[in-house]
Amino acid sequence: MPAHDEQLASFRRSIDNIDAALIHMLAERFRITQAVGEYKARVTLPPADPGREARQIARLRGLAEEAQLDPEFSEKFLRFIIEEVIRHHERAASNSSIT
């Protein structure tokens, strides 16, 4: 392989840009879910909503299939995010009950 492969470098720049966009989108998603957690704590709703979670997983599995992305991977990824969001909501609920 040449010392500098321009095609590979171009692919990697694209990957780097996509990774940066993913981080920014996740940050925005978590800002919004943080507000949801604070709201749920304030109005005493449970941190988790299994019905919504199931609907979201089904919806995003369908989107993954349409995008030719492995739906199993997308579900694992979404479940990881959901678990983190619930953890944040539980923290918000416990902080709300302290005050």
C-alpha cells in the first residue's frame, strides 16, 4: 500500500465527519431526554415507558431495514441509548424526591 493512499484518506475523512455528526446528534438527543427526565420527575411519571420503548424499537428496526442497516445492530444500539436515558431519568427522579 502506498505511503499515502488518497482514496483511503478520503474514505476516512468521510467517516470522521459522520462520527462527528453522530456525536453532535447524540448530544442533542440527550439534552432533550434530560428535559424529559426532569419533566417526568416534576409530574411524578415513571422513568421508563416500556410501551413507548417497544414502539420506538419497532419503528427504528423498520427504518434500519429500509436503510439497509442490520436491524439487530440498530436495536442493540437503541437499547443501549434507552438504558442510558432511563438511568438519567431515574437520577432526575431521585434528585426531585430529595428536594
